[in-house]
Amino acid sequence: MPAPITARTVAFDVLLRTHSGAWADEVLRPLAVGLHTKDAGLAHQLVFGCLRFQAQLDFLITHFAGKAIKLDPEVRIALRLGIFQLRYLDRIPNHAAVAETVELVKRARKRSATGLVNAVLRKVTRHPIPFPDRPTQLSIPAWLLDSWTQQHGGDKAESIARTFLIQPEAHFQGDRQMDIGAQSIIPLLDLQPGMKMLDLCAAPGNKTLQALATGADVVACDRYLHRLKQVDCPKRVVLDATLALPFHTRFDRILVDAPCSGTGTLGRNPEIKWRLKPADIDDLAQRQQKILTNALALLKPGGRLVYATCSLQAQENEAVVDAVVAGVVPRRTEQSFYRIPGLAEGDGFYAAVITS
């Protein structure tokens, strides 16, 4: 008889698959379907808590083990789950957290590690333990915290990192979940009924629906057919926006909601913190410049383009806009701004309004 599915087994499986490159939310939703509401909530709390506080948890593993130890991913994930329950959650009995974590290790066929896991978890207390540095305390990679400090100042950088340790509230646009900050992008286009609009990186389509609601004539584009199928728009085109665009007309309004690092969304997508590398930012910036250059070539005289990312990195934002707009005359940046998590509700993002 197969072992019962529990909040902890679901959380463990999601974290293991996330470690291998999957997105936690996409994996969690179908796996949690068979759980009662309370258990599904616990599974969500365990998954995203472990991802948000990962740097702290890894330090605590070493602290309670008494030394740095090399661990298989399954064992490290189990220890993160156990320590998270013992130190970060209330109302979970210690014996349950320890015993069920040991069972997870057995279930993962790592029986040789059960003694170690049991011994480490039995040493865990709730006594305050100083973390060795700010990146560990804020559970953020040092390079990312440094970049925010340089761009936004030390206080804002710390506020951003602390905000991303908190579960964000869900907001809706119609019947779709949509971050409250993201809902403020489409109004920057100043759309009027009948205007021709190009939505160049449209999937999953929340902003497209906002634009259609104004009465604009929208063409929605995306690089991948399976993503474009999610976009509820009569006119859809599969294309790679870094290449020459297949349009012979110009548009009154263009939205470039550019593919980006997503560093403004770390509250909802904490796994990004641990995957992203500085070189990734440079690669994305090169793609973003190509997309923005191609888009501006299709903007009508007197038209308006909004360039937006859910990134807090200057290389993907003002550096891209400045580099592209400087080489395209007559274009000018009317306004550009950041929405900073902790200072404003919702995800962080950057937006620039460019006119011709």
C-alpha cells in the first residue's frame, strides 16, 4: 500500500523538483489538489517558507550539526523542512516535525542519513542565534543585495530583502490573479477606443485583457505558442521579438513587458534568488535592447510606448532605455520610475514611457 500523501510529502516533492529547475507554484498546485484545505495551506507555507529563508536554514543546518557537512539534495531539503517547522512555525509539535522529517529521508531512499537527520533536528532550539552576515540574515545572495545597495541605497535594499521574506497578498483583476503593481502598467499607455496596440511580450495575458477592456485594437505576441494560447485575444502572433518583426503597419501604442530576471517578484517567486547569476542579467539586457529597438521602429509618430520589467536591476531598466532611446531620433523618455517593494504594495517593477 502506498504511503499517504501529506502536507510534508507534498512540500518535500515540490522542493526537490524546484531544486531541479521547476517553478514551485506550478508544481505545488496540482500536487496539493488531493489535500484538505488546511494541509494544502501547510504545504504552501512549508514550500515557500523554505525557499524564502533558505540561506538562514542552511546556516542553521551547519550550526546544529556542529560543522559543515556535504549533503545530498534530498537530505538537505529534508533538514530545511525540519528546521523550518521547529524554529519558524508555531503549533507543530517537535516530535512530529522530527519523526516525519526522518520518514521523508527514508521515503527518498536515503536511509543511511536518517541517524544524522534525527541527531541534528533533536539539537534544534528556538533560542536566538546570530547570523554571520547581512546576506544570511536577510536570506539573499550577497551580489544581489550589493546591487540593490548601489542602486537604491542601503536602507531601501534591506527593506526590499525583508519584504521578500513575507508572503505577499493576492490581488485580482476581474477573475484573474494579478499583482496590484502590475495593474498600473496599462494605464501608462493612455489607451483610447480604436487605437492600434502591439502587446509584444503578452503571455500570460493579464495586461492584454486590461488593454482590450479599453476598446483598443490589440495584437498580442509571444515567443512560444503554448504560452500564447493562454492569452485571450482575437489577434495573436507567435514571434521572437529580438528578431525583425513581421508587421507592415505602425501602432499608436506599444507595450514591451520585457522578459527579465524577475527580481521584483521574489516574494512570490523566491526560487529566483537562488538561481539567478550576475551573468544572467547581462544576457537579459542584451535581449531587452533588441526587443525595445525593434518595437520603437513600429511606433507611429505621436505614439506612446511603455517599456516595463518586473526587475529591480538597473542594467535591465534605465540602462536599456537610455542605450536604445539615445540612438533613435526623434524619441524621448517622458517618465521612468521604480516601484519598490516595502515602500509600495505588490511586486517591484520598473516602467518607462517613451514617445515619438
